[in-house]
Amino acid sequence: MSSAYRPEGDIPDTEFEGVIFPGGREPGSLTDLQYIYGKMLELGQEPTPYAASEEYQQFLTPMEVNSIIGEEQAIIYLDVQLNREQRSVTPIGTSVVTGTKEHIDRCAFSEYEASNGVDHSITQKTSKEGGIDPDKSTYKDFSYISENKFSDIIDGWPTQDLIQPVIDDHEDGWIIEQIKSLHESEEMDELRDEIETKLTVDDSKDVTRLVSIRFYESSESVSADELSPPADPDDDRWLYPADMDVLLEAMKAQRKGKWRTKNDCDASGTAVGYVQSGAEQQVFGQGAAPLSLYTGKKRAWMPHLNRDLSAATHPFTAETSAVIGKSTPFLDACKQSAGLSLYHLPYFGGEQTPQKMRYLYELLWETYTRSDPDEDDEGVTHTPIEQFYRLIQEEVDSDHVPESIVKSLRFWTVAIVNYQSDRNRAIAEVKGGSMLATVDIAQEATGVARDLSETGLFETYTWDFATPETDFLAQITTPYWFINTTVTTTDEDDVDQNEPGYAFYKQLLQQKPISLSQLLDAYIPHLEDRYDPTADDGRRVPTLQIIQQFAQLVTLGRSGLLDVDLPETPDTDEPYCIPAQKNRSDTDLTDTDPMTDADDSADQDEDGSTDVTAKQRAIAEKEAYERMITEQPVLAESPSRRAVFTLGSLITTVSAYQSSKGTKPLNSRLSPSTITKHNVEEYVTDVLDLINTYATAENGDNIWKYETQTSQLTEDLTTMPVSEWELSSSDIQYHVALGMAFGAQTHT
């Protein structure tokens, strides 16, 4: 990809003023934003001396093939003799050249966005694989170029209905007619063989190519073998598509015609009066649609869209549509794939000024020109918001951008489900999202993960999120990622934008607090999907997901984005927290405690070591439990919620003991969703009976250390009988699950 663009300092304010809407208003729609991006792209491009005239440049898309710059065998020409005296076009050879900006400009390429179809220009783009069949032993199958793409040039593009008026009316229309007749030429068969011989495989099989035509202008009436076309591509006797007015007019007609026919009305071929400075212009209601959202192909999504009247209700001139269409490279640079496509589109809020446009220009081009915008040298994935944050922070640190402008940086975020290559559906759209607010959430999430890792309550060694050395800004700067790890969200064709995951995501973008009760309602199906009763005990309970949900609740509380709407909760914005790590020196192992009279023999680890005694482990388990129920506000203030948390912990304890004895464990017969207010007392009775049974069988060994939990459970049920509970089913089930995850940890 070419990284060259006009330095921001070389562009005068007057050119940036040309990007600003009348009155200095900020973008009011996605189309506004796409127009600005298209203008920014135009500002950054410096055409070479070989480019088409300015009249046609606005309809060309050279940026779409920037990836071929520097690539060998990236541009293939069909060489023909142009004899104006005889009004003939004759094939004389083929040429293969390295991709350069100069040759791209000469080709005058204009892309057709549809997955299938002929490009607007006579120059055609190949697929990335270039038609090579990797299953062939020689890897040398260039028939896709020699057959398909050459055919597009001489038989596909010239026969398009939309360019026929140009052929009829333009004085050089005969040139296109002559090109069309080449498919009947015997020489073409030889040239197809010739190009397959010239092309080599090497690494070029992964190159996108341009296939075009160039003209050796000569009046000589000799055979191709007797002609001596110049070797220098800059020789004036070589004419390229950018030099041929008739080809450029046909390209323009093809492109405008595609927009016109999108309106799908009987009067689509007529001009529409558009009052602007007294001028009459042709306008289009459905022109370029870079995000493939505004389409007449899905009437069910847009029941009020009247394609017949679209040119009257929201008209765009051809020039405006062309600018909008050019925004695609910048839109793609702002895209993140996360099950669906997320576009985080930066802009500046408030009154628009040349200074803001200048910084936006630099931000977009710097993001676009990175060799791989999604991955750094160390292989760490970066999201668009993080990239923008880092870039703008660098500018602030260097005093290049005033802090006031940074604070006005906003994001227009769109979540899109792709149904087909050119048919998308937006399921969430939020204007005005703050980059700094999003980064604040990311930093809170990182802090929670690291606090959780250090506190020792949950073992997070399998959870990369909690690795202190990892920079999680890269992973958390999209709220969709933050939500999708804890709530089941689909991207199926029948997706509902009100589905919890998408609804929560939209609320985060809008910085609106999320209902705690709704989160718990959404958490339970997510856990149920991942609960595997047939797995070994260590994998049966989805501990990782439960811990992630807990960390999310803590993060939202710290960020002020949790609407605490549960009964039996204290008046606090942070009902969930990470208990402080207790210093081991604070614990006196000689304190009078029933545990100190227990067997002091060491537990033997798998490797035979005995570093941790049973008594030490028992004390650690007791301390961890007491820290959870006393320092966790949602548990400390609610006997009923504390009871179900304790029940979950004891279920895991009993299940682990049963598994060690070869007995079918309790947690293989139930999951958190099976426990409700109506049957919780039955499970409490079953668990306590099992503990008493196993304690008797083992003379109390390894069971007595859970006496703290059984005593607390009994006390809480006595203090608040189940009949008085106000907890919802999801409230009960989530805190049972949290207890199960807690009980699955080894606290030392």
C-alpha cells in the first residue's frame, strides 16, 4: 500500500474550508460523514502528470488499487495499434509492468462496487488470487486473466448499454466499436497464450492486478511483426485510457448510468430540476452507497423508501455521489470485525473549522496508511478507536493539537450485519460517542482485571484479560467486545437489534447506565449455553464466563454505568467490588479456632510437594469466603443473596469431593438455571445432608473446614426465610453461579 499523501502542512486553509458544510455545521448524517471522508481522500491525493483531466478524476477510484504499488506483474496491458486514418484498432502484443502510481493514473480505473460485474472503466481489476488454481501442480493457471479479463475489456465493457450513446455521439466512438470487434480477431488467441507465458507465479499469485489496454498510435499499414512500438512507456505515441477522451466519457456515462438506474422509476432517464445558483443539473436519489445500507433491494428494511421519488426527496449530483463513493478506503480503515462489522467513524463536534478539518485529515490518512492497521509489530491487535486514541494522544503530547480540540473528537459508530456482499443492515447507530469515555471504560476494565488477578479470590491464569503484562486497551476499546464475552449475541439473518447484547452495546456507546437486573437476565442464558454437564468437574461449570461477568459488573460500577435496580442492595453505585488483598502476615495461625485443632498434615500436590498444609489451606479458604461476603456490598447487605452464593460454593465443594471418589457429582445433575425460589430449600437440605454424610464417612477430615460456610448458610436462612425473599430467578441463579465459580477456586 502506498503511504504517500499530501502533508497536512502543504494544504492551505482554503482547501479545508471547502470541506466544511454551510454555516460550519457538524455532520448530521452518515452521508455527510462519507462526503467529508471522500473530500479528505481527494485532498490527500496528488495526481501524477499522467492522470486524466480533473473533469474525470472525480469519477475514478485509484485508491482502490493502491495495494499493487511496488508489486511486480501488477499491471497487464493489451497492446493495440490505433490507426486513425483507417479507423482501426489491431492487437499487436501484451505488456506486463510493475505497479506504480503513474501506471495506475494512466489506467484511469473506476471500480464497480458490486461483487459481480464489469468495472465502470475499460480497465478491469482482478480478484486477489488472480485466477490461479493452487491445486494445480504448476500453480500456473492465468486463464482467468487471459480469458475472463481480456474478454471483459474487448467484449464485456464495450457492449454495456449505458455507454452506447457515447459510441453513437462521440467523434471517436468508432474506437470502442473497434475494441469490441477484437474478440473475433485470430491474433487474440495468440496474445492470450503470450500473456500466460509472460506471467510468472512466485509471490505474484497473491497480487491484485489491473488489466487494461494501451494504444500505439501509428498510420503504418503493416503487420504486427513489422511494427516497432516504442519501448519507453512515456513515449508520446503510446496512449493510455487516461489520454482517451472517448473512453473517459464512456466511463463517466457508465458510472452515472448505474446511479440513475438505481432509482428504478419510469422517468429515470430524464433530468430533474435542481435549483442551485440558477443551474439545472441531473440529480440522483440513490447514488453511491459505500456501506451498502441505503438500498432498494431490501424493501422490508425500509418500508417508507420510495425509490421513484428518491431523486426528489434527497437529491445528489453526480459529483457529490462520486465524492461519497470515494470514502470507502477511510471507512474500511475505521472498521473492526467482531462477528459483525463495527465502524467507528471519527469527526469533530461543534462548529467546524479549518483547524478541526486539518486534524481529521491527518487522523484519517495516518490510520489508512499503516501497513497493517489492525496489528502492530508485536502481533497485538488494535481496534480503530485505540488507533485514533494513540494517534491523537501523540499529537497532544507534542503540543501539536490543543486539548480543547481533542475533547471535541467524537465517534459515529455503526454496527452492521452483512447479508450479502452489497446488502447490509445496521442494527445499531450512535452519533456523538466520546473516544475518551470509551477509553475510560477500557482502562477501568483493565484495572479490574489486574485487581482481580492480584486479590487471589479467583484464579485467572487461564484468562488473558487478567495478565498484568498485557495491554488490554487494544481489546476493550470496542464496547461490543466487552459485551459479547458475557452475553450471548448472534449475527444471524434474523437478528433483533433489541437483543440484549446489541441493546447493551448501544447503551454503552451512548454512555447510558445499564440495568443490573437486565444484565443478570442476559447472563443466565449465556452461562446455560456454556454449561456442560457431561464434562469433567473442572470444565463442567463455565467458571471463566462467570468471572468475566463478575468483572464486567465491577467495571460498570466503577465507570458509573450500572443502574442498580435490584432489591436488597445498599445505596451504592458499586454493588460489586474486588475485595482488598489481605496480607498473610495479618493472620496468626495460632489463633484459637476450631481449624487449628485439625490435622496439620500437609496437602500433597501432584508433584509430591507439601508446601501448603491442610490447616493453611483451610484458613485461606475461610478468609477468602469471609472477604467475599463482607466486602461485597451486594452480598453483605442481603441475607438471601448471601445464602444462594454460599449454596453455590458448597455445591461445587460437594461435587469436587464426589468426583474424587468416582461418584456422579451433584453439579452434573443441576446448573444454576435449575435453582429457583421454589426449590432452593430442597437443594440446601440435600447439600447439607451430603456434607454431614461425607464428614461422618471421613471422620470429619476435609469437610470441617467448610463449617464457616454451612453455619453462615443456616444463619442467613433463619434471618430471612425463603418465603420473604424478593430476589428474581435470574438474581438467584447468577449468584448461585458466582458461588459455584468461587468454590471452584483453590485459595492459598
